[in-house]
Amino acid sequence: MSLTVIGVRHHSPACARLVGATIAALRPAHVLIEGPADMNQRIGELLLGHELPVAIFTSYADERRRHGSWAPFCEYSPEWEALRAARECGAETRFIDLPAWHEAFADRDNRYADAELRYAEAVGRLCESFGVDNSDALWDHVVEMGPDEGLAERLTAYFDVIRGDAEAGTSDTAREAYMAGWIRAAVADAAGRPVVAVVGGFHRPALLRLAAAPADAGPGWPEIPQPPDGATARSYLVPYSFRRLDAFGGYQSGMPSPEYYQQLWESGPEQAARHLVTAVAERLRKRGQAVSTADLIAARAGAEALARLRGHSCPARVDVLDGLAAALVSEALDVPLPWAVRGTVTAGQHPAVIEMTAALSGDRHGRLHPDTPLPPLVHAATAELERHGLDRAGEHGADLLDPRGREISRVLHRLRVLAVPGFRRITGPATGIDPVLAERWTVQNHEQRLTALIEAGGYGPTLETAAAARIAESIDQAAGDLGALAGTLFDAALCGVTDLGEDVPERLRQGVSAGSDLPVLGRVLAVTLALWRHDRLLGTAGSEALAVVVAAATRRILWLAEGWHAAGAPADRGRIAAVAAVRDAVLHAAAVGVDRVAAVEVAARVAADRAAPPDLRGAFYGLGHVLAESFLEDPAQAVRGAFAAGTAGDWLAGLFGVAREPVLAPGGILGLLDELVTGFGAEDFLVALPALRQAFEYFPPRERETIGERLMAHRGVDGYARDLLRTTVPAEIVAAGLALDENVERRLAQAGLISAGETR
């Protein structure tokens, strides 16, 4: 059988050289590449002449899941070199792996995530044997820094150890069975001519075994799976970047420092090491960090010494990095160096170390050929931006009172919701009850705009449909986070998205009904009620989805509040605001199922519950007073029963936050409150004063003046109430003075110098 299966590590320059040399030498009839088979009719798009890196982005959506996956390529990717070399020798080229939307890839967002990550034990044994820190250093030592002679044998031995005798997972088994079908078909079609398959090294042993076994299916090329009924799957090329390729940034390919490997691919290891030192020095100097010539000499000398010690013919990546760290970092390090462990850069790294890893990552960004097909969303968004003059960088305004301004605002908010970079709002409304009616935005021609638009194309063909799908997804994701849910609903209003789907109201109801944070529920209710009641400006007035949230949040707040027992807890404005939101919902949203009778009954029970926090008791007393004309038979008795020096201010804060009218109304409870506060001793008054001041902050200045006028009239005192609000002596000092006077009088009375109750 004239089959050659090359096992590779994705994005490895050494593997790419081996692939190119093998294809050039064999000139095969077929070149098979681990990649999405549903792109076989579009391989020509990959060969248009892009500036790399680029990636195949696949989006998938059905009723159960939404998934995005990338298959990235750079110049030193073995898969890319296979495409180039196959075209050069005239071979037929096919991708042979399952489509990226297939369930075999459901647990990963990158096709080329290394399978060896799941076999850490074997990698650990190899690292220990070779005396290196991790699999990246091991790979460089065995493969990248080794000679080209014998490379194929070394790769075979390496991947055989990694694979071992362990059974692959179900997803890998399905993929290998599918790829083997393509290999068998290619061998049969080639009729004795060479066939080259380029696959992840982990899969090579299994594919050789499966390709030699009798085929279960009939002759011919395997069928390409189609998405299930009702599902959508689309694939497009997107510009990629070295930052996204970098393992230090979280990319799962397993190859860190892409700029270093680009230099290794172009110029070899010696030039790559020199470039690395120069790039790090330049980056540090641009950041204002001192790097002297002596530092660079020391770094190079250290790297060369480490290379000799580690058996490298010239400094490898970790040799240079260790040499730089020794020369430039004099402080003790609290965390391991990033290249000594595997994964992303951890917090607590030295600034110089962070700049080193960034320099090795590089700033390269891919660019697609102008003839590359793009999803409809890209064209739709470009047309919208041009139509509204938003394709120009600079500052732009949107007047929400003007229909054209609202349209501009919606375009920009849809781009923001879709995470398209380059559009940032400076000012504008922050909630549904915000009085700001104008927005200012800055627009930049961001290099990642096209990439983001292509990736967002999986949500829909226009900005409106794509934003609606993204918001619906956010509602699902925010099921347990009511703050995020409120923000998402406001995003829907700003985007002009009123139709979120038939099932959204029920999902919203379930999300709110599971909430347990009273203040957060209150914010959700306040924002949603305002949007439902008033926002004809944003198109949300009377929205069915918002009505469901209003009713569910009101019921949930009442239910939670009745069981909220924390008698000694201080006043909480969030709790009080939640009760105020219930008040507004009962008064204005009866049409959506908000029950006034139930609210009054709960108010009576909480107001009388001594185990409830004082602010909550006061708030519900106020709620009942607003909702029912005869809330309690004897209001004065209820107020006296709730009033105590240590809790008076908290109880009043709850009352005033929900219902200021009982204090301001003629014949209200102001006289009763004056009587109760006057009854405090000086020490009790001093204890109650901070909370009392906080409670009266619920009144605006004009209403405080009204309270002062009525108090003066109640006591028969002449003067101007406004003067009471302009006292130059802090209230704490006045209270302390009263306490001192009372203490002096008590001691004088104890000494028999004055009669009890006498004042001098």
C-alpha cells in the first residue's frame, strides 16, 4: 500500500517542513488533511492569496445548543504547508475530518486542540526523562531543535508513546473512523500511486490500523454529514491573529509564542533566538523599562550557556527566555515563569516577564483576499454604517428623541451587543429610568472588526436579527444572574429588539422566579417596569416579555421579604428600593397580573413581624399605607410599637423610602414622630441620630423645609424653617452637647445640688 500518514503537531515548523518535503518528494495523487470535510468544495477559497494567519470559522445553532469553532492556519502550520505543496505538485486535496459543527467537537472551540493534553501522564514521564519543565520545552528539545534527519522516526516514536495503549474517547473514535474511510477511498482511487495523509500525531497509530482493515461501507468517497433538520451551520474564512494563536493567551493548540516560531520557520533557530532577544529589548524600552547593552550581552551569554548545558546546538526558546529573565529580573518571583508551566500567563508575574511573553506572541494580524466570500451580515453591517455616516472614525452623536437618531443608536448598540470592536459609547442612558436622552459614541476602524462581524454572522444575516439572537442567548445564559438579566433586557430595548421569540417570556419568568437576592430583584423590577410603562421611545412599552418579568419579580419579592428574618440588620437601601418597586408595580401594572390584595396582606404581616429587619418592617408599613386606605385600625399604635431608640432610624428609612406621604400629609404622623423622638433621652438620641439622618435623606430639600415648617407650627415656634436646614453646627455636636447637659444635670441631682427635673 503506497500510503504515507504523517503525524504532526499543529502549528509546528518542523512538522511543516517534513510535510512539504514529503509531498514534494512523493508527488502523490491525493493529499488528505485533517480538516472539515464540508469545506472540500471550497478549498479554493483558502488558496486565494491571504495574508496569514487566517482560520475557518464555523457557527452552528439548533434548539439545544449554539456553537462556534475555529480551525486556524499560519505559514508554519503543517496543514497549510500540505495545501500549498499539494497545489504545487498537482495533487487532489481533500479535508477528511468531520465538520466542525458535529457533536464530536461539541466540547471544544478549536479543531486543533491537542489530544495529548488528555494524556498528561505519558507527557510527564517524557519530561522527567529529558529533564525539561513541560511539554512545550519537551517538544522543542526533541523536535524543533533536532536535525531534520530522522525527524519522521522521532515523531513516530513520540506520538506512539503519547497514544500508548489507551482507548480514545468517543469523539476521537468517531473522527478516526470517519478519517479512515477517506484514506481507504483515496488509496483505492490512486491505484498504486502515492497517497499522503497529514493528521494530528495522536491519531496516526489508529488511522494506520483502521486504514488497513476491511471497509464496513461500500467503495467510494465517504458522505459528508449534513446538519440536522432545523439546525443551521455555516463556515467562513476569518482573519486571525498571533495573539489568538498563542497558548499563553489560552489557545488550545499547545504552541506558545507564535512570533518566535514564525522566525524559526523563516530563518532557522539561530536567527529566531537573536530576533527574540531584540524583540524583547525593543518592547521593554517602548514601555519605559531600562534595558542596557550590558543586559543584552548578559542575556545572550546566559542563553548560550543554558543551550550547551541542555544539549542544544543553539539557544532554544526557553534558553533565551531563561537568559533574559536572569539578566532583567533581579527581584524574587512569587509565581513560576510562564514558560516553566503550561497554560495562560498567571497573575502576579513580573512586568518584564509579561512583556517577554507578549514580544514572543507578536502583533501579526491576518488579512483576507478581497475575493473571499463573506457572510451576509458583513455586507449588511457595512451598508448600515455607510448609510448613517458611521464608517468614518471619530465621535458621533445620537438624539434619542429624533427618529434618525434612534436608528443610529440602534445600529451602534447592535454592533456593541455582537461584540464588534471599535464602537464605544461615551454617554447615554444607563437604565430604563435614566432621563438621559442623547448618546455620544466614538468609532474606530478596528483591525478586528471584520473578524468579529464574520463570527457574528452565525447569529443572523442582518444586524437586527443577529442582535436579537445574541440577546436571546444572553437571556438563557443569565438565567441565574438577575443583574445580567436586567442588563440584557435593557440591551434589547436599546437595540430595538421587541420580538425575542415565543419561549422567551417563560424563560424570563423561570429566571426571575429562581432569584434570591432581594436588592437585585428590586433593580430588575424597577428597570423592567419603567421600560414596560413608559418607553415608547425605545419601543418597549407594553412588551409581553417585560410584563412577564414585572409580574414574576413582584411575586418573588413579596415571597422573599416575608421570610427575610434578620432583626438586627441595618437599613439597606437595596431592600427598601425593592419594596418601592413593588409599590409601583401594584399601582401601575395590575393589568399584567400583579395582585394588590396579596401585596396588602403581605405588607400587614411583614410590618408586624418583629423578626424582620426594621427597615423592611417600615417599608412594608409604608407599602400598606399607600395601597390600602385603612391599612391598620390604629396607625399610631403600629408606629409606637415599631419605634425604639436603636431601630427608629432604620424603620423610618424603610417608611420614607416607600411612602413619604404619611409624614407630609396634613394630619399625618409627623406629630406622632415628633412626640416619639422627643421622648428619647440624650444618649438614646445620640445612638439613633445617624440612622435618623439617613432616613430623612429620602426627602428632597423642599420637602424637608415643609417638615420643618410643620414641626415649628406644631410646637408654636416662630421663625423660618429654612434656617433649620442651614445650621452651621454639625448635628453630632448638638447631640453630644445635649448628652453632656443631661449627664451634668443627672450628676448634680445625685449630689443633691439641684432637684430632680430642675435645669440650671
